Amino acid sequence: MAKNKVNKKFKDRKQRWVAIIATVLALAMAFSAIAFYADYLLDRRNNGTGNADQQYDPDAMRNYCLDEIKRLEKYIDDYGPTAAVLSELVQNYSLLIQIEKLSDNVDTEALQGYQGRIKELCHELVELEPENPGHRLQLLYAYHETKEDDAVIAEEISALRELLHKTPDSASSIRLIEFMKISGQPEESISEEIAWLKGHFERLSATAGLDSLDRYCYAVLLGNYLKNTEAAREQLGLILKAEPPESDLYNAAKDYQEMLQQQEAENSSKGKK
């Protein structure tokens, strides 16, 4: 019974990861060694390949992450920090956190240690590359996990909003809006950011400046936050026409389109009752 509960919890969490990755299109991580190894184990765990006892092995994944952390920390000791190495460390610690949260007996002390180390690494990343919105987003999530003071979080949100308005990045703006919602920021601030991003997309559209990634993010804004599913599906349809069927963007757009259609069908069914 306990094993089934853990299996369901793991499956549900993986589905949330897939949704998040599809929404923000964090493709950079998809090409890292740690992601390939994690995907391999996750696929074996959920597809039923291999022997039952050899499917998702948390100890194997944990040991892999710890070995990678040791290797990367030694590199920093020998050569100094680089953004690439710090990012790999964040990914490994992040996966350790997920492994620990899925455990039957969560090691709270270890979990807090991983979260604290991620916050330190994210600080270093922001110091190295302050104009990279991805680093600032990681820092915000690290603050949220470690229950950082609200004033500190608000200050970092303000800095990131200023950066994104100066140098727009559609995917980062979507992630920021989602963070603002889950961290309980004032509705007025969230609405302001949504309105700014909508205006940004409209300006790009008026000058034929929307690429497929922008369109996907626009569709997420329309479907998730502005509740305009018809306009969202229109943007997704343009992606499906422009992108090859084997591309990540094509598949993300197709999945999101199907999800919106399912939601519309469910809402219609409720309305008839």
C-alpha cells in the first residue's frame, strides 16, 4: 500500500514537472548530463521497462547526484566558479530535493541543507551574470523554499521586473507571473505584470515580431491568466502550422491545445447540468 502511494506521488510529481517544462520551455536543462540520467530513470520507472526491482532507484539517483556535486565542487576549488558549473550544481541539488521529498522517511536536515546550498549558488549566479533572468528566477524560488523574508523577495521581484521590461524574455516573464501567484504577491502587482506582458505581445504581433516561442508564451498568458482560450488556441494553431511535427515546440503546443479543449469540454458539460 505504501509503495503504491509513493508510486502515485512520484507519477503526479513527474507530470507536474512535464507541465512546467512545457510551459516555460526550459530547453537548456534538457541537454545537461543530469537531466538525461534523470529522464532515463524516470522513463524506466513509468514505462515498466526492465525488472520491477530495477525501476526508479532513488539510491542510484542520489549517489549519482552526490558524485556529480563532489566533482563540480572540486572544479570550483581548483579553477574558480563559472556560471555553467554553478548551474549544474543547482540542478543536482534540485534533483536531490525531489528525491528526498519522495522518500518514505524524509531527512529534514538534509533537505534544508540542500535548499540552503541552492540559495547560496543562486546568489553567486546572480552576482556573476546579473542580466540573466533565469538566475534571478532560480533565486526567487530558492527564497520561497527557504521562507526568505517577504521584503527580500519583493525587492528581487522588482529587480527582475525591471530587467524583463528593459530586455524582454517571454518565457521568463511567464515564470515570473507564476511565481508571483504562488508566492502570494499582491493581486495589483500581478495584474500589472500580466498587462505589461500582454502589451508586449501585442506590440510584437503588430510588427510581425512573434516567433513560435513567443506565441507559445502568449498562448499560456491568454489561456492560463486571461482565460481567453479561443485566442490561446489561435496562437497554438499558428505554431502547429509553422513548426515541424518532431519539434519540442510543436509537441508542447499540441499538448497545451488538447488541454484547453478538454477544459472547455468540461466547462461546457458543467454548464448543462
